[in-house]
Amino acid sequence: PSPIRLADYRPPAWTVSQIELEFDLGIDSTEVRSRLHLRRDPAQHVPLRLDGEGLELIAITLDGQPLDAHAYRYQDEVLEVEGASDDSVLETRVRVRPAANTALEGLYLSGSREQGFLLTQCEAEGFRHVTFFPDRPDVLARYSVTLRADRARFPVLLAGGNPAGAGELPDGRHWARFVDPYPKPSYLFALVAGRLEKIERGYRTADGRDVKLVIWAEPDVIDCCGYAMDALERAMRWDERAYGRNFDLDVFHVVATHDFNMGAMENKGLNIFNAKYLLADPDTTTDDEYRGVEAVIGHEYFHNWSGNRVTCRDWFQLSLKEGLTVFREQQFSADMNSAPLKRIDDVALLRRAQFPEDAGPLAHPVRPSQYSEINNFYTATVYEKGAELVRMLAGRLGSEGFRRGMDLYFDRNDGRAATLEDFLAALGSANGIDLSPYLAWYAQAGTPQLSAAGRYDAATRSYTLTLRQHTPATPGQPDKRALPIPVKLALFGPDGRMLPLHDGAAEQVVVLEQDEQSFVFPGIEHAPVPSLLRGFSAPVILDYAYAPAELALLLTHDTDGFNRWEAAQQLAWRAYAELRDGSGHEALSVWGDTLAGLFDQDGLDPALLADLLTPPGEVELAERETDVDPARIHALRQALQRELAARIGAHVLAGRYRTLEAQASDALDAASQAQRRLRRRVLELLVLLDAAKAQALAAAQFDRAATMTDRLAALAVLVRSGAPQAAEALERYRTRHAGNALALDKWFAVQAQIPGEPALARVRTLQANPKFTLKNPNRVQALLGTWARGNPSGFHRVDGEGYRFLAARLAELDALNPQVAARLATAFNGWQRLEPARREQARAAVAELAGRRLSRNLAEIVGNMLKG
Ligand code: HT7
Ligand code: ZN
């Protein structure tokens, strides 16, 4: 099929002002009646065409008259109807088959036929699997939804909007109606029906509306929803405070499902969550997962304004809602927890997931210019890089200016389907600034490389910083232009104190707008060490020829927590390169000794210390190499960490471990979480120095752990270090958590992380385990995703067996769930940069897969993968 291009966008010829939907729900067969109140754009003369996929058409009438067979045609996923005019009402009756829907798009069954429940997923183009409709985000309609079903099997009936009646029907059936007063695009439609339990809370919005918050889950997990409810309340208060945004319906439903393709979905008034991002309890949820629940609860809630009240004109504008909402969620999480730790996590994610995407055959701009399958564009680039672009704009305007701009954006675009131009125009005009140069960031793929060089002139006491930018070519974009790059900076003196800049300020932002520019800072007392790109002020790769001692100074003294961590990362990079190239030990010594010094420093947040002690991951290390050998990278990174551990010393590590052990609690507060994070890191370092001792400590920790964080950390150390205690611990974990799907996912994932050649044998064994199924996306991600995307030395075997195994699973998975198969296939990203033996094996496996009959989703990914 030919790709869809942004340049071809035309406003819809036909829209729908109102839709009345009636569902007769059943697991095998559901009947959907729809009445569309049509509007025609008088300027366009094209027949009425509606999207519809896999629908069994039972009846069709136009303005009350049944249509003759020659008055409509349903083929190639389009229903074309003759004779419709402005104000016509088209009524259709279709049948869909939820239990047979393994793609989890449209109406499907979650769980078993006996106990499971029905739900919908409509973003991006799932509504066309439910009924005929102009299934594009710029068609906003008012929805009235009536659900009918057997009361015993489906006691709970939910749809988005406000409740508008419910009652009994003959034969044990019942009905419920929901009316949404806000016009919305079809991707925000949702329904849920089944045996669910709820927890409820009343909430009064800042503007005085009484709202009922209801979280629904299957009976066995309803006790795990309290944390999400608290997080939801925090998110609602935060959006009122930070952005002046209030909730706008009488009731807000949230539902948990174990069968979901992504994290969660912001359907208007009826958010649906992957259970992984909603359920939480101390026995089965790690600290990181608790933060994940809070973040995703926030994210989906914030969409109510950034996405729902103001939606996207077309899917090319996806980052308008996603980048903005990720940014809002990042601000929320930073406010609820530690801002520097959140920034470190987010940048680490960007580097691990987005930079490789931007540097490989799947690179695309934050606003892509074309796609074949939109579901393939829910990427780290659209989400995470998109959030970085909003952060740059917010930084440019300052917090008050940004708030002014956001107010204007919401005001101007409420009830509209907007574009990124609308966003930049509102932010700019609220502040009298032309932000249009930033549009280039949305159009240009690739990560800019920023090189910086400083020169201090003692005679004039001035410091000159020269910045240069270069963005490497990406597929389809050979030539790149200069982008506006804001560089937040401060200067440090040799004693580690900040040098005031000429206006007395401690830090300043300079914006590089051309290929190269110099910035002069007068009145600088000493040759400074610059702290550049503070807080990661732009999503670029910075190159500055720091001496190791200068990085040590920043690591010790920088007042920007993020840049402290960044200095540790840069030192670790250099130390790694020294080990790899046999080029000395200078950086290695400085890195190890500085961290060893910080290890005992009072007052340093243990969580920050844990992050400082963590070198870049194997995926990031591979990013800077050609002829990548993942086994060698793994070995070198282990050696690097062993050096660090040795410099701190086994005795000191063990002592710190004991202190942290004595402080251990099951509390969820920041201090307890920080202690657990450091305890894990200390154990991971100790096992490299004294395996037997660390394994004994890990085994004891596993036995006594009061939290999942401590239990899983201990298990991971045992399993990854090949400890003699590992098998028994795994078995005990499995028995203890046999009935808990999310805990069992972690059992699969921890084994998928076994490094090196043995990983594949374990993955093969586990995929034959009766608890493994390709039908459940979380289980697929836990085993195959963790192994192929998160365990480079385990996946990239030199014999190519890993590639062939994954390709075979992808072909099977594609027949069930194309969205999940396509996402998993991105594990092959970067194959062109592998060393020749692996490269050829990977190429052959991808080419063989590309030669099969594949879904549009998977075909696009493997096709692009081979082009680069
Ligand atoms: N807006 C949602 C994106 C989404 C999705 C969710 C579930 C299943 C399939 C999906 N396709 C796209 C999630 C979000 O960003 O909030
Ligand atoms: Zn989102």
C-alpha cells in the first residue's frame, strides 16, 4: 500500500456532528447499531466514504430508507454510500467478534471466556473495527452510547461520558446509557463490560465540580488499586495548580486489564490501563513500578486537556498530544519525587531508546512526513524527543511565559483538532516571541552533535565558548540545517565554586542558532570549568574535551544534580574507552577514585549515589561504536564496574551493605526507596569482587525481603551472576507468585537477562513453559522483549541463533497481534553497525522474515530496517 503523507492532508469532506451507538454485547458476537448525523463540506464534492475493517454488515439505511445493494459498496476497508447529503442520517447494523480478536484493537475480550470482560481500544484506528465512521482525529462528534447485555455475565456496563440512564430488559438482560457532552474524535471512544469490582472516591475540582472517581478491576486484584487512586487525586490537584486545568465530567472511570498493547489509554472519561501501570501492592510491586503507576496515571489524566479537549488534526501531529503530555507527566513526577533523579531517569531513557532510533534505519522526525502504519509511530522519538522539544520551548519562555502560552493554547484550541503550528503560535503570541524556528526540530530527524570548545584570556579576563552543531544524515534526509539549541551553562572555578557571570547570575542560557557561534563571557576571574547543557537543556550529543580532573570537579561540586551525574557518565565513557583500547588508566583512576570518595560522603542522597555509581548501559556504549560486538561490550562493562568496586573496596561495600540492611523497611517514602536503590547497586558491585560473599548476602536478602524491590534485586543478582542459589530462589519465587500475572512477568524477565550465550537456551525453555503465551503482550515483553531489546549480549549471538529464533517468534506473533510484533521487531535496530559476522546473520534473518506474508505493521518495520 502507498504511504500516507502529511503533504496530502485535506480537511474531511464529510463529518459527523452526532453519533448514537447501541451495542448488544456478547463474547463471540456483538451487534453494533450506529446512527451518524452527517455534515457535508459544501466545498467538496466527493461521495460519502467511511472506514470499516472486518465488519459484517447486517443492515444499512439512509434517512430511514433501507439502501439497495447498488447504493453502497463495502470493499477494501471502505464503505461508500451514494445519495447522502448534508444533514443525512446513516444507520448501520454490523456484527463484530470480540473473542476472535487477538490483535487487541477494536472490541476484544480480556481474560478467559468464562471470567474475562469486554473492552475496546480505538487509538489510533481501532474505531473502524467497531463500526463504520470517518475514523480520523479531525472528525469530532457528540457520542450517545447505549450498552445492552446479559446482567449475570456483564453486570458492569461502562462507556465514556456522563451516565444517562440504566435499567432492566427482558430475559435477564440490562442496559446502561452514557452521553458525552464534549465532541470528541473516534479514537477516544471506549466501552467496558463484565464482572468488575470498584473502589470509589469523591473529588471536588478547584472550579467546584463534584466528580466521582472510580477505579475498576477484576475481583482478585481490586485490593491493589488504592495507590492508583491516590496518585489520580494527586495528578488532578497538580493539573489544577500547575496549569489551571479542571476535570470536566461528573464521573471519571479507570479500568485495569491484563491484555493491552501499550501502557494505557486516555479515552474520554474512561481511561483503560494495562494492569502493569495501575495495580500496586508492596508484595509484588517494585519502587520503580510504583513510580511508573504514578507517572502513567498522571499521563493519561493530563491527556484530558492535552489530547482530548484539544486533540490532533491528523496523526502526523501525534507529538502535539504525546510529547506535550510526556512533558507534563515529567513535571508532575519531578514535583512528586526528586527532580534531579527524574531528569536522570528521563535522559537515560532518551539515550537508551530514542538516540538509537534516531541513528538507525527507523529514524523519523518528531512530526513524521509519511507512514504506512500509524501504530508504528508511537515511538520514543514522538514521545520522548517530543517531550524534550516542549521542554526547550518551556525553557525559552520561562515558567510564567510558558504558563501564559499554555493558557492561550488551551483557550484558542479547546474543542478543536490542532496542529503543531497552532501550538507554537499560541506559545509565541502569548509572549510576543516568534517560535517558528523551533518547527525545524519537529521536521528534522537525527540527533544533533554539539561540539563545544572554551578559551580563557587571562589578560582580558574573558572566557569565549565556541559552539558548533552538526546533524548526521538520516534516511530520506541527507542534508540537515542548523537548529536553535539552547545551552544552559555555568562556570566553575578551580576550587569548585561557581563563578558569577557578568550580570551576577549563576547560570545563563545561550542559544546556538547557526552552524557555529562564539559567546564571550566577560569578567571571569579564573580559567573556568564549564558546566554545559545543564539539566540536559537540549536533546543533543555534547562533545567537550574535558580533562578527567575537570569532570571530577563537576562530579564533586556541580550544583545541578543532573550534570553531576552527567560528569560521572562522561568519566565512565572515557574509562571504558581506555579499557577497550588499552590506552592508559587516567580516566579510570579519576572516575573510580572520585566515586570512592563520594561513597562515604555524608548528605549525598543514596539514590543519587546509586545513579552516580552506574556507568552507561550496554546499549548506550554500543551507540558510539562501529563493528559492535555486544559480548565484548558486556565483558568490558563488567570489567569497568569491577575496577570501580575495587577502588571502593570490598570491605567498604560490605560495610555499607550491612548499614543499609539494618535500615531496611517496607516503607514507600523517598528515603526508604533511596536506600533500597543503593543497596541493590552495592550488591551488584560487590558480586563482581567477591561473588561467594555477595551471593550469600543476596540469598539472605531474598529470604527476608519485605518488599518486591529487595526480593527482585536479590534474585537478579543471583540469576545474572550464575549463583548456585539461583535455581532454588527462582523456584521459590515462582511458587510464591504463581497466581499473580505481573509478578510472574518479572520471573520471566529476570531470567531473560542472563548475560551471554546461555540466555537463548533459557529463553527457549521459558517459551515452552505453560505460563508463556504469545497472546499476552506483557508476557511477550517480559520474556522476548527483555531478552531481545534489553540483553544485548544474550540476543546477539555470534552464531545468529538469537536472530533466527526471534524472527520465527515474530512471524507467529504477527499472525496474532501485529502491533506487538512490529514493536518487538525493532530489536533488530542497529544491525548494520554490528561486527561483520553478526551483521550478516542478522541481515539474513531480517531478510528471510521480510520475504514472508506479514501484516502492514511488521512489513513496514522490517522493510525500513533493510533499507537503511
Ligand atoms: N494514547 C495512547 C496511545 C496508544 C495506545 C494505547 C493502547 C493500545 C494501543 C495504543 N495505540 C496508541 C497511550 C498514551 O500515550 O497515553
Ligand atoms: Zn499519551
